[in-house]
Amino acid sequence: MRIDIFIPARLGSKRLPKKHLKEINGIPVIKYLLDRLKSCRSINRIIVCTTNLKQDNELVEYLQKEGILTFRGSEHDILGRFLEAAEYFNTEVIVDVEADKIYTDPKYVELISSELQNTEIDFITGNNSLEKFEPESGFHGFMPAGITIRSLKKICDLKKTENTETGYKEFFTENKFVKKRFLLPESDILIPTDFRFSLDYSEDFELAKIIFSRLGTSFDTRELLNFIKENHDLHKIVEPVIGKWKNDYKKDITKFNLDKSN
């Protein structure tokens, strides 16, 4: 089974423009994520899926110099971009590591890859609940999602919108024909709710600078959470944007209902 990591990324973010090329100790933040993912042994390829926009030329040029595969597609239709990339690279299963999720744990990438060897599952991701998808779950900052191409094709055939940029996972979690599975954190993994583990705002970048400067690139989830626990005052950096992200997400979320007439 050909399992590839797809990393959706673009430089035109309104909240934090050119965030993936912002540097920590002289290194673009996307390289920290890529270096972490290169340790994954069950993955065939890592492919950064960006847009056809001119503003993303700089990102593509950097990635090509680093020897990273890229694919360019729709600006707002991430699912369409994924499907085109999968068809181009002959991918069977996507491990979806959003470029914002800079702390993604390679261990969980391997777990998602292993779970999707079960051909009965169409979509799998970490979550706080076994029943209902919770986009606010801090666990999403560490565990990616897995998507089969067969389910992606069906969703792309039935979706009513060309804008799937925000909330595209709900196409899989909120539609009954998709066979989904949620994975809970291990019992000793306690993710504080007054932190954010993503890269959307300048406050997130300030926290990332501290974390990567202190821990390097090879830390796992427990090591990061232990560091946060020992330095809990760091929550003051990102706490102000937790509510802002929730409001932005609700405001921008795509319409994930499908055309049932097809």
C-alpha cells in the first residue's frame, strides 16, 4: 500500500503571512516539521501540497532546494488539491500533516499508517472523544489524520463547495458513509487546555521559538508536554489567541454537506 504524507501549506495566511518560512535560529519553521517527519519509516514519500498562486513560488523554490517533493493545486479547495496530488503520485493513502501542526509526533504518523492497513477504515485521526469529532482538541497538534483515496474521491464527487480550506476533516467525520475511527491519547498524556499546539498567530510563533530552541527537533509528545508542565507560565504567550482561533474557525468553516442526489 502506497502511503504518503501530504502537507498542505501556503504563504498567504491572513493571520500570519509567510509563516512556514519564518525562521527560528536561522531555519524556516517548515524545515523543523520536515526533519521530524523524515524519521517515519512506514511512509513512502513526503509531499508538500501548496497552491498555484505566484505568492507560493518562494515556498516551492525553498522546498525544491531541500529536495522535498511538491504539488501545486487549488488555493481554497484542499480536498481537490489532495485528490489531484494523489492521482499524480499514485498515492493510495494520505497521512495528512497540516503544515501548521509543527509538533506532529512521528510516532503517531506511524500509528496512523499502521491503522490504515485495515481496509475497513476510510478516515482516522486523534481526538478527545470516540464518538464526536472535536476540532478544538489539543491532541490534533500531535496526531495527524489518515485518509483513503477511495473516500476522498467520493467526497470530491459529492461536495457542493470549492472552498474546503477550513474544516475539511468534517467532510469525513460528519458523513455516515465514511468509515471513521478516532484514537484517544494514552492515559498518561494530559494536554493542557490553556496552550495551543499549532502555528496560526504570531503568539504561536513566539512559543514555537522557545520550544524548538530548547528541545531541538527530535522531541516526542511526552517530552514537549513535560517541558510545558515545567514552564507553565509559557501559557501566557498563547492563551489570548485560544478564543480567537475558536471564533475564526467557526466563522470560516466550510459547508461540508454533500449532494445526495448523485
